[in-house]
Amino acid sequence: MSAYGPLAMVADVLSGIYAWVTSLCCAVTCSTQSMQVNERNLRVVKLLAEGGFSFVYLVEDDEKKKYALKKVLAQLPEASELARWEVQVHQSFKHANLMPLIDHAVVSTASGAEEFRLLMPLYPDGTLLDLAVRLMEGGKRLEEGRALHLFAQVCEGVLALHSHSPPWAHRDIKPANILLSEGDVPVLMDFGSVASARRHISNRTEALLLQEDAAQNCSMPYRAPELFDTPSQGDIDERTDVFSLGATLYAMAFCRSPLERLRRHVPDMSMAP
């Protein structure tokens, strides 16, 4: 009998990786023609967005009512914990300016992963970023009064997060995470980034860990300065969201965050005369 050498070992490892990837692909594509969320039978109309192991679909029920369904594939316990946390945040609020969760379910896949299905309302008008792009393409800008009206409502949603006990911070406030519902009501979404707002930092290790976490969960152009260079001694609190709110308002006026350089192909659509 031949010895089990390095080449055979590598072949087995590659074979295992291939089987894992194949099972993931099946979980993503083979089961998305229709999906069940508890008692709801949903037909997938199309894929709206994807990123990492998350997929957002346009779905409709038996009565042709349309929804947005977010599917999260969790291969590891840590990923399952994060998905459950996102569900918990959704269920903690009933606020006009925070994304509601209509229903959710957790199912096991053939690969042994957990598949989280979060059913949410559909907002056909898209996000604040989509609005800005449409206006720019038409050579227009967001009117000052409308911008302030939208911004005030976003602040109401953020205040609800900060008023939670203990206070929570969204940590990824930006135009792309603000949907527009009927009546020009902004709705803050994407609660996977939500975390405790108040953190005491007592050493350099804790500071670096917070910076690493912020790099994964807080979009750079809207990230507070203290999350780029966290002090080794100090406190982090809700003011990280306040910076992101200010950067978002700036973007509503100038079509870019204060930390972004204006791209050559994007015209200056500022409110300034």
C-alpha cells in the first residue's frame, strides 16, 4: 500500500474546499426560486443586492404583494450570533424611521450552515444615495428644505437607538443605509453594525481591537475620527453616530462626505449659491 504523502494530503484538502464551495453555491442559487418564512410562501422575483454571505431578494407572496428578503448564510457560530443580534435589534423597535422586521426564520442548509431569512418591507424609491444620483443625472440638487426635513427624521431614528437601555449606536449611518418610504419618510436600515454605544478603552490592545471592529462595520467616508485612531485611554460613546450624521448631512448638500475627494465625473451639486 502506498504511503499517504504530502501530495495526497493537499489533494484531500482541495477536494474538501471544493465540496464546501459547491455546497455554498447550491445554498445560494438552488434554493432561491421560492422560499418559506414560517407560514409565508414567497417567490423570488430577482436578486437586489449581495455582499459576502448576505443576499437581498425582491420576493412576492401568493397575493403578489412584494417584499424585500435578506438571506444570511452563517457557516460559523460567530456568524449565527451576529445574525441573531441583527434580528434582536430589529425586534427592539417600532419606529417610523427604523427598518421594521415583518417576519424571520432560521433554516438549516445541506452544508450544515444556518440560513437566516429576514422579511422586510419593500421601498421602491430606493435610498437617499439613489435619490442623490437621480438628481445629479438630471442636473438638479436636493433642495435645502427637503434635505433638512429628511435629516431631522433620520435624527429621530438615531435618537431611538441612543435612548435604548443600554444605549446603542448604529455605527454605519450613510446615505446608502437610508431608505425612502411613501411621504418622503427616511428609514434607517442595516442593523448588523449596531453595537453598544459606550465603550471604555483602558489600554492599547482594546483601542486596536475597536479600530479593527470599526474598519469592518463603519464605512470609511462616514466614520468618526476617534474610530480611526482610538486613544489608549478614554471613552467612546454615541457621538460616533453624531459625526456620521453630520457627514451624511454634508453629503446631502455636496454629494460627497467630508472625507471624500470629489471625483472628476461627479459635478458639484452643493446647496451653496
